[in-house]
Amino acid sequence: MSIAIGEVIAVKGVNILVELYEESNKETLFYQGEKFKGVSIQEHILIKRGFKDIVTLVQGEYLDERFEQEDGKSYVRKIELKPIGYYDQGEFYEGIKHLPMIRDVAYLMNEKQVRQIYGEADDSFVIGEILKEELPVSLPWANLFNTHIGVFGNTGSGKSNTLTNLYTTLFTNKLQALNGKSHFVVVDFNGEYTGKQLINDRDFKQVYDLDTRGGGDSKFPLSESVFWDEEVFGILFKATENTQKPFLKRVVSGRERFNDTPDSLGIYTKKTVARALTSPSPKKEFAELIREIAGLVDAEELKQNISRLRWHGVKSHFYLNDANHLNGGDTDPVYVREFKQLVENITIGNLNHFAELRLRIHVQLLADLVNGYVQFDHIQPLLKRIEASLTSLERVFEVGANPVNKLLTVVSLRKSNQEIKKVIPLLLAKYYYGSHKDEVINDSPPSHTFHMIIDEAHNILSIQSNRESESWKDYRLELFEEIIKEGRKFGFYLTLSSQRPADISPTIMSQIHNFFIHRLVNDRDLMLLDNTISTLDSLSRSMIPNLSKGCAVITGTSFDIPMIVQFERLEKESQPDSGDVDLQMLWND
Ligand SMILES: Nc1ncnc2c1ncn2[C@@H]1O[C@H](COP(=O)(O)OP(=O)(O)OP(=O)(O)O)[C@@H](O)[C@H]1O
Ligand SMILES: [Mg+2]
């Protein structure tokens, strides 16, 4: 049996008022060798109602005046309770089904009973302890890792540590069982997971430390077919829908169509340049493009000769600046004869994929202009963007290399520039989502699972960004919205961590199943949580602005009731590289 502490004196809606027998405020009580927690806020109290035991949480307490005695006033202690579930034949069920009636007796709950509420699952998945009861919490891993997870909190509140704790615990327990059946990818914006974190065994962990400043030797492998894809180019170069994407499509499909013809690019280049030079309606831009092309294929002589071409604005044709008469415009201009052999001599050496892309887009643009398919002004911004990004892309991708398939892949973007930080997560998501879907398309339920973990997800999932174009933003969000809406069916799960839930697209927020919420103070963020998380109770919510480091409210579909959990601190070498600066040490004189 247990210790009876009081009686129900009022029930209003789901608010229960209990008058306590005495004003004891002991923290811990022992009764028949069992340990009980005293009555205080957030403690569990059991109310017996017939054969059902109703489990309640203390919401508040106060003293009420009773009667006046000679030696002063006398008070009774009253507590307010809210039901969270009930025991029926020894089993705990969450939710409000039964409410007590007046004069029902309230009891303290012993540790064993409380533990039962929070799932006695297997003890190996302990990630911390319940803040108030100090009971170890073991995660229901089988119901948790097949959901989308969100970790939120202000900077420095412990999100990265929580993420690390969650997955380190999983890998420690299940490393062999997971291998070959699941794949985990961490998008690591700040290089917090490139050391011994998560898995301390390089047989299972692959780290790509992408460095756009040059000097980095770790490049992300992309197979040829993944790279030569109009959608991928569309992402990489932020192409516009109407003109630039079709242009990229022509580049890619042209390459595909003549893949089996030897030296197809060489033939195409020569033919296009020759056609441009003899075009009956030449355009000013031809000269510049041919000069670029000549540069790309190391045709130095052609390049210099092309520099001699001048444009006659009125008559709309080229002439040679050093020839002694104005020529061109006619059917057989002098420069055509002069340059003919030089064009014939063009040879394409061994180009890497990036150089090939550079050449192909220039030749394609020239061909399209000759054919009158496109306006130069529409494609030129794309060309400029491609030029600007290719250097950094070359530094982070290795095209044609085979991807490494280890259990865990960490992609660190710490040394990447802003632009690469924007496109890589998108590219990874598109690439992995596509290939995973293909892999499991015939299996139901999926035979493999994929887990994409994005720390600092606001970097790529925010709805507000003034620096980017609308269409790019739409594309970015649509991809992740599709993953979060459809991914579950294919066994593709996202784990997102962010400082500003309010900045993240509402569609994405609304599809997250489970939440780990650290300290959050901003009103807009808190309001959003109110609206998004149906399982968050008001007491847990009111504690969010004041949670300490590493302490989080856990709630969602995989948990019966919201819990406030203090996460364990991992060992030093397993913690993410995100520690606070120790000024005592740093400024030590
Ligand atoms: N479980 C914990 N117990 C004790 N202290 C912790 C715990 N988790 C985190 N901390 C402390 O909080 C600091 C910040 O943690 P962490 O880097 O995980 O925060 P964060 O929320 O990821 O911050 P940011 O948003 O800036 O990335 C750590 O250096 C550590 O000192
Ligand atoms: Mg962090």
C-alpha cells in the first residue's frame, strides 16, 4: 500500500482540488521500505476511484484559511492536480478518461509506479533522467527513430549535445544490427561531428570535410550520372524555370544523345563555331563566346584572331579591325576564309567533368543563339553564376568517384562558403532521397531506412530569406516538404535541429512527430510550439523559457506524456565540438 495524503474536495473540468491531511513538506518519505516523493509541483499523485487509479500531476499548491484559533489562524494545504492517465489492472494508459469524485483519496506514488508511466523499456537506451523524479529515462527507440524528429532551443541550450546523445546511444547499442540496413547522414554546418562523436570507429563512419578555400583534400563523391543531371545543375546554379532550366536540359540531353559517338563534343564545337562565323544574321555576342570557347580548348591562335573581330552596330555584322576594307555581312566574309583552318584544328583534350561542363554550356549557348532559340540576356546571368560557382564546386566534389557506403556519413560545411552551404544540403537531400526511394520502391514496408540529420536546419529551411530569389526558395522548401510529407512511407526520416522554430516553414514544422524542446524564450517561437504541438501541456510549456542547459521537454507521438528530461553529459571526446569558450582559461594571465 501507499501513503494516503488527502481527499478530493473539488473537480472543475479537468482541474482537481485536493485538501491534504497535514502540512508536511518533506521532500522524501519512506514507508515500508519504499521511497516516496513528497508533495510538490510536478510530482505524481494517485487518486483511487473504484478499481481505477487515476494518475495526476501537481500543478500548484496554496494554503487556505480554515478557522481562527486562540493562538492564531489555522491553515490547510490544498493542491491543484491535473490528470495525465490511469492504471487499469496494473497497466498504465495515458490520457484523461476517468475523473475522480469528491472524497476520493489521494496517495503518493512510489518510484516503481512512476517509472512505469515513463516506460520501463529496455534500460540500455538511457539518455538522461526525468528532471523532477530523477529517474533514468530510456527512450522507446523502436517508436522514435522511425519518425521525424525536431530539436529546438536557443543557442547554447544543448541541442547539439542532445542530438549527439540520442544517436550515440543508438549506435552504441545497435551498431552491428544497423549496419547494412540503415544509413545515417549528418549535415554538419559547423564541423561539430567530424571527430570521435557519434561513432568512434572509422569503419562505420565517413567524414567529408568540404573546403571551398582550396587545400582541403576531402571531396564528396558524385557519380557521373548524378552530376550530369539537369535538376542537379538547376540546384547548383539556381537556374530560373522558364529559360535557364530548359537551357541546362539541352546541355545534358545533348551530351547523353551523342555519348557513344567518339569525339562528339569536338565535332559539335567545331560545327557550332563554324556556323556562328558564317551565320547570315550574326550577333554581337558570337565573338565573345567563340573567344571563350577557344580559350577553353586551348586554341590560342584562334582566340587571338577572334580578338580582331569588330562589330558593326549599324549594319549588324562583323568586320576585321585590321583589314583595309569593311567586309563581312556578305555571304563570304574574309574572316571566314581566314579562320576556317583554325576552327578545323580545334582538338578537345582530356577534360575533367567541370571543364567539360564549362565548354558545353558555352557551345550550347552559341548554338542556341545561332538557331535563335534563346536571348543572350536571359542566359548570361546563368553563365555568370556557373562561372562563379564552378571553382568552389570543383573543390568540394569529385565527379565520377564511387560513393562510400558506410553506416554514418558526416558532411561538414564548416570550411565551405555561404553558397556551398546553401546548395549542398539540398543536393544531398535530393540525391539521397531519390536513390533511397529507388532502392525501396518495391518493398512495403521499406527494407532499408535512411536517416538525415540536419543540425542548424534554419540555414536551409527558413521561410524568410531576402537574399535569394523566390523560385529558388520555393524549390528548396518544396523538396524538404516532400521529404517530410512522403518520406515516412519510404523509410526516409529527418532529424532537424534549430534555434528558431518560427523561421522554419510551417508545413515542415507541422509534420514533425517528436519534439525535444530546450530553453526557448522568444514569444513567436513559443506561440508556434503552442500551435504545432498538440501533445504539449501547459505546465511543461511554461517551463520552456527557464530550462537549464541540456534539459528538454520531450513530447510527441512516440511518448505517452510530455516529460522534462535532463540529458546526460557525454564523455568529453564524444561531445560535439561546440563547447563554450572558457574565458578563465583564455584570459588567464
Ligand atoms: N546535457 C548537458 N548537461 C550539461 N551541460 C550541457 C548539456 N548539454 C549542453 N550543455 C552545455 O551547453 C553548451 C552548449 O551546448 P550545445 O552546443 O549542445 O548547444 P546548442 O543548442 O547546440 O547551441 P547552438 O545553437 O549554438 O549550436 C555546452 O558547451 C555545454 O557546456
Ligand atoms: Mg548546436
